[in-house]
Amino acid sequence: MRKTLDGVRAMPLWRRFVPPPIFFSIIGVLILALVIVVANIRRKHPTIPVVDKVAEARVAREKQLRQQGNQLLRQGRVPDAFAKFDQLAKIAPKSPYVADILSKLSQLRQREESSKQVVALAKSRFDEGMVFFNNKQFPEAVKAFEDAFHLDPNSDDAANYLKLAQQEADEEARQKAAARLLQNNNTQTAPPPVTTTTRARVQRVQPPTGPAQMTMYINSPVADGYIQVKVGADIIGHENLWVETGRFLLKRKVPREVSVSKEITPKTADVDIWVVIPSLRVEEHHTLPKVNFAPGSAHRLTVVFNPQNKTFNYQMN
């Protein structure tokens, strides 16, 4: 082996001069190979994603607006909730959830605006009724309170003052009728005295006196519309066939049983009944002609409605 190594060292190729370009080329090739190997090694390592702070802030803002909007809805503050979801729609314009909520809130806002206008008009008519009531103009007060109650059936003040005004108007009519009757009796000549030959006392049967009573009754199978009953010029009642339950998005109408009684001046008059049910396109007007309301008598009107064939049955006793 020593001879071999000595022989190799003795070869003239070991003492040959390597030109600088070849030498540096070899060095460059080695460095390039090293760079390629290092690059391949680094490429196999997973890249760490860069955190998008703008997207994170947008998602956090969407969550905050959604929570605030839902909380305002639970509190019943529809306009404020609409403003929050409107801001959310600008951040997430393609969200179907936000679009659906905005559509429902828009309908609620329209209904609230319409309700506010109706309530304002009802309050105006109620104030007019109070002026008439304080001035003892009871027929005009009845008309004003009736309009206010039609516009806002949930107004307890309108319903209470309507009943008071009707009672005062009826009392005023009774007093006028009694005054006319007394005047007629005074103008008549007094009958001659009756001479009795016996000591037996004859008891006279006194006819019934006092006002007549009228009751209207209907057990509504529908959840909208109203009924109105009049005896001559006297309104027995104007009542909705429904009552509203729940609040906000859970608000709905359910049928109600209507039973209203009222005292009226004794007379013979027509009984007019109106039943209006918009959902079934029913507008019924029926008249019971010439019903005798004797003093002290009590009458009951029962209205039965069949929604399947849209027919009415009227029973008066």
C-alpha cells in the first residue's frame, strides 16, 4: 500500500497546477448544491400562517352587533334593534340570516308606525269625547268615544268612558221621557171621583216599571272582525270577536266570547246586527223588526256563526 501511495504521489498529475477559473467553478458548484439541498429541506417544513387581524376584528364586530340586536329585540326596542342589524348587514351583506331579520324588522316597524298613527288619532277622538262629556253633551261624547274605541280596542279609558257616556245619555233620555209623560198627564183632565158603597179595598196591580235590558251574545269561532248591535238609536255594544295575546314576534289573535248587557228606554224598535269578518270576506247586516222592549223586561240576542258555510243564526227571546 505504501508503494501504491508513493507511486500515486510520484505521478505528475498531483503536481499539476489547477487554473483558478476551474477551481472557483468547482467551489461554486459545491455551494450551489448546498443551497439547493438547504432549500429543499426548508420547503418540507410547514409554513406558519399569518394572522389576519382585520378579519378577526370584522368577525368580532359581527358577533357584537348580533348579540346587541338580539338583546334589544328581547327588550322590545324594535327601532334600536333594526339599527344594529342594519350595521351588521353592511359588514356581512351576503348573510341570509341578517337579510331575513331585517325583512321581519321592517314589517314590524311599518306596523308600529301605522299603530302609532292610529293610536294618535284614537287619542284625539278620546280628547274630543272628554270635552263633550265634561260639557254634558253625552250623545256627542258617545260618538267620539265609540270612534276612539274602534281605532284602539285596547284602550281601557275609551271603553270605560264610552259606557259612562252611554249610561248618562240613556239617563238623560229617560229623564226627558219622564218629563214629557208628566207634562202629558198634567194636561189631561182629572177623572171624576168614584163613589164606593163598600169598604173593601181594591188593590191595583202596578205594571212593571223601569228600563228594559238587552243582552247580546256570540261565541266567536274566528280570530278577527267585530259585531255591533243597535236597538233603534241605542248602541248595545260594538265588540271585537278576537283578543290579542303574546308580545312582539309571538303576538297573535285568538277568538273570544262576547257577552254585553245594557239597559235601554222601553220602546218598540228594530234590532240591527252587523257582523264583519275580513278574513272570510263576511259583511252581514240583519234586522229583527219591531221588537217590543217593555218596561222591566229582559231580552237576549244569541248569534251563532258557522264559518264553513258562512251562515248566521239569530235567536231573540
